[in-house]
Amino acid sequence: MLRSRNYFFFLYYTRIYKMTQKILNSKELCQTLGISTTLFYKLKKSGMPYHKFPGSRAYFILEEVENWLGEAGYHQETTWTK
């Protein structure tokens, strides 16, 4: 099966970017933040920042998400609440 150019660019980009930033998929983000998938989808619908290459899954930069959570009025007690 031939892979598209975007796929190979995505692999290269994520490997290089992971060296400087913490990027996560949705499952990893939920585990890192200690949130449920239900809250995750509510946050994503509310405008949580994510990135996506054509034909691939969304990925999240932890620093961007944490900054957005703070700006959106969320704070962490035992879990993230507003």
C-alpha cells in the first residue's frame, strides 16, 4: 500500500517536533490531564486547540492545551474544573 506524501511529512514533523514539545494523542492527553473522555470531548467542542494533518488523527500540544485551559477559566484541583 502506498502512503501519501502527507503521511510521511506527518511522521517526520512529529518526530522532530516531539524533541522540543510534548505532543499527545487524545488518549495520552486524557491520561496526562487526568480527565475522562466525556470531559475531553466537551473541552474539544469548547475550542480546545488541536492540530491535524489531512487524513490523520488530531494531536495536541500539551503546553497549548494547558495555556488554553487557564485562559478558559479551568483550574486543576484533583481534576480540571471550571
